[in-house]
Amino acid sequence: MVDNANKPIEEVGVRLVGVELVELHTTPKSDFNFSNHEFAFKTEIECKLNKEKKWAMVTVGIDLQDNVSKRQLAQLKNMCVFEVQGFDSVIHLDADGRFNVDESLMALFNTVAYATTRGVMYSEFRGTYLHNAFLPLIPQNIISGKESSGEKSDS
């Protein structure tokens, strides 16, 4: 077993072990012309941790709306599961029973999960009226976890 107790985050092993489309709802196309259309994206991101399996499960939720009418066009939730090889050295339980995750590790989880969700959306929407609904590049608040729902125990 590798001792990760004092290793910097760059040396702790993280591996993407699963990607799952958890939820997808789309609204049927209306008579509206979507050729030169702007979309609005509402994003939620949540990280749940499983200490026994040494997993971080990051769920990215996207509400896709028409930017003008605010009509909801699609809802999607995608989960990425990461295996963390130095789990106990970089993720700690505080006195309130909440996990504290190293900021750079949280940024890694959020960045990969968000970018993976963009690819899943492209794959799911290809050939539909939503094929030009590209999830924007990663906003800073997603990377830092500032908009995150927090880390929760799942063990």
C-alpha cells in the first residue's frame, strides 16, 4: 500500500472509474426557429464521498432554457465517479461530520465532471433541435466549488 500521508495533491492518484447519465428530459421541439438561438444554462454540482470505497461521486445538473422565453428545453444530470488513492490523506472528516476536501482536488473533480457532462450533452443532443446547445467553457465558480452544494458522506 502506498503511503500518501504527506504527499502533495499532484502525487495522489485519482482515476475516473465511471460516467453515468442519471437523468435526461427534453421538451419536444416547438415551431420556434432554433437556428440562431441562444441558450441559457443553469448548473448545479454536488460531490458525495464514500470513504469505504474511496470514491468521490460528482453529479452535474444542467437545466437548459431558451434564453428569450426562459422555457425549459432540457434537464440533464450526469455523474462521474472518481477513485482516490490517498483518500484519507487528502479528504478529512471534520467535527461536524462533514468532509473537507483539498481545494485543488475539488477543482479537479469539478473540472473533469463538468467537461465530461459537456461531452455527454453533445452525444445526447446530436441530431436533435438541441444540437447547437453547447455547454459553455468552465466558469470559475464551478472550478473552485463556490457554487457547489457541498461534500456529503455516502458511506
